[in-house]
Amino acid sequence: MSSELPFSLETLMEQCGGSKAVAETVLDEFLKQVPADTSEMESCLANGDLITVGKAAHRLKGTAGVLGAMKLHPLCAALELAGKQENPDEAAKIYGELKIEAQRCIDAVPAAKATL
């Protein structure tokens, strides 16, 4: 069912207590959160504010965990760590990967909602 998606509908439904309505709300919030968080990360990377990059990555990591986003979740964790360690080169590298994977997740939301 969700094997082609970059996140797990099974995990999402489990996290949402089996409620399709709650799962749809989580997906809708994800669509709002990702652009805001990635935009914040990008501007903070440009300004050298790695602590805030780490905080935004932490925030997105929580949602990625609820979705069971197999690649996005560990990328968020890695970016959070790079931010805490104030490692700009590593943070920029991870952010590039994270942004691509986040877009893959965003693009998959309509199919996921249709499958719920």
C-alpha cells in the first residue's frame, strides 16, 4: 500500500490512533510545516545561525517521525546534530539532501490521502 511512498501510512495511522480524519489533519499540517521549516533552515544557514537550523530540524524531525518518513526523519536528526555542533559544512550538505527528501514527501501527500 504505502511501499512506494517516502513515508509509512501504517505508522501514520498507528500514530493517529487509527483515525483517518486525524491522519489527514497531520498530512495537511505537514504540508504547511515543511515549507516554513525548510525556508527557516535555508535563511539561517545563509546567516550562519546553526543553532536555529538545529531547532527547525528538531521540529520537523517530530513530524517526520509521526509520518514514518524513512529517509526524512534521520536527515532531520543529522541536521539537528550538525546545528548543535555548529558545523556549517556538514549542515549545508545535509540540508541539501533534506530539502530534496522533504519535497518527495510533500509530493506524496495527495497519493497518501487518496489511499487512507
